[in-house]
Amino acid sequence: MDSSGREKLKGFAFMFLSSSLMGGIGAFARYIEAPGLFISFNRSFAGFLGMTAIFLATRRFHKFKNFKMSPTIILTGVFLGLLSGLYVMSTQMTTLSNAAFLIYTGPVYSTVLATIFLKEPFTKVTGLSLASVLVGCLMIIGIINYTSGEGFTVSLDLDPKYMVGNLVALASGVAYGLFLFFSRYRTDVDSDVRSYCNFTFAIITLGTILLVDRPDLSEMTTRGWIVLAVAAFITGFGAFFFLTVASKILLASELATISYQETIMATLLGIILFSEHITFIQALGGALIIAGGVSQIMFSTKNGKKTSGQAGADKDLAEVTSS
């Protein structure tokens, strides 16, 4: 494997770790007696504190010396905060599987936007991989099902009690897609600096919302505060830092494929922590997700060379949209 392939493999490893950590926030949120936006603010704030500690300990603030702020840097952090806040809200308003699936419509939007604006290639392998993971997700959440009497069926349960939660989850998917898309700009910025900026603008975004709409924390218990602290650092600092690093290495389509692994983590946590049953068709869906992710990894590590158009993705948004 050449150096380009090894770099791709490293990016996939970071993305796999990030999505695995992210998959735990829905389970954590069920043990925290606080609104989703407040939980998400603490996730991002934990990331900010972690990055500050790293920068102080390793004396990395000098990396900001020649750093130039741009709209895409700000927008990446803003959408990081929004995707996190909306997703955690949705896990408290709908099922974990629905929330996980709907946020992962985001990478599909990102892939389309990157193909249009960044001229990233959309190959047949990428298309098949995305189709595989998408069908796998539909199987896991039960939209595609199989029974001995009816065979394969496709249905969407529009239970009114989950309607608002599903819409919030869908909004989190839009925010996630925009986060991944804007992360592909300014790839000249060091990943540490980018992570620091992401957390900074994420907490500013969520903090502003919380100032306007103050959360009710009267029902928070000691257990809730402890779980919140643990969740903030594990699913906040850890997950988003690895995501930022991965997004600098991988193309949007590659991020889209491997990130669906989070749905597997959410399913496993449901089984382990909440005794949720997984059917054969759901297990088959998980296999499709893994197959799609592995095929994309193998293809990208074999053909890991970026095009000149992709390497030049450090333009500001204004420059790209005006061309």
C-alpha cells in the first residue's frame, strides 16, 4: 500500500472511531434530565476545554500566528453546533433508530454538494456503496421489512407522537450535511486549529440559542449531572475531534459511507442497555452497511490519489459560488 493509501486508511480509522463515539449520545441522553440543546452545549464545551488543554500543554497556540479566518471556517463550527443540538433533541423525541437514520441523510446531501461545487468524483463504486448503506439503514429502522407471510415490504410509520421528533432529526441531517460540506473547504488549515475553531463557534451558536431560550434544569439529578459530564467528554471532545481530522483526509463521499457505522453502534447499545430486540432483517441491514463501508475503503486505499480540483478546496465560499 502506498503512502496515499495509508493516509486514506488512517482517515477511515478516525471516522470509524468518531462515528462509534457519536453513536452513544442517544443512550446517554436517556439518563440525563435536561433538554437536548443543553446536553449538546456541554458536549461542544467539553471539546473546547479539551482542545484548550492540549494547546496549552503542547504550546500549539503559535499555529494561529498566520491563520486567517474565513466564512467557511465559521460556518463549519455553526453547523457542528446545530447538528449536535438537533440530533440530541431528536433522540429525546423519537426512537433512537429513527434519529440515527435521519441525521445520516446528511452525508448524502454533502456528497451531492461536493460533487457540484468541489468537483469531487462520484464513481460507480461510491454510488453502490452509498446505496448499500442506505438500504441497510432502512432495514435496521424497519422501513424495509420481511415476513414469511408478506415477504419484503416497504412501509413508513407516521405515528403522530414521533412526527415532530422525526422532523427535528431530519433537520439535524441537513445540518450534518452542511457541516461535512463546509469541512472540505480550507483544507490548508491545520486539523488542530480547525477543531479549536469548530468547538468555539459551536458553543457560541448553542450558547446564543440557550440565552434566548433558557433550559429548565429543575429536574436534573446527581446521576444526570455525572452522566452529562461523561457523555460530554466521550461523545463531545473525542467524537468531534476525530471527525474533524477525518474530514480533512477523506472526500465527502467517503465520509458519507463510513459514517453510517454509527447506526450499528446505536443498535448495539439499544440491545445491551435497553434490551431492544434485533431481527434477522436488521442484522442483514447491518451487514450491508459494513459491506458498503469496506468496499469504499478498499477502493479508496487502492485509488487514493486526489484530483487537483479536490486539492484546491481551500477557496472561500464566495470564490466558489461566484465561479
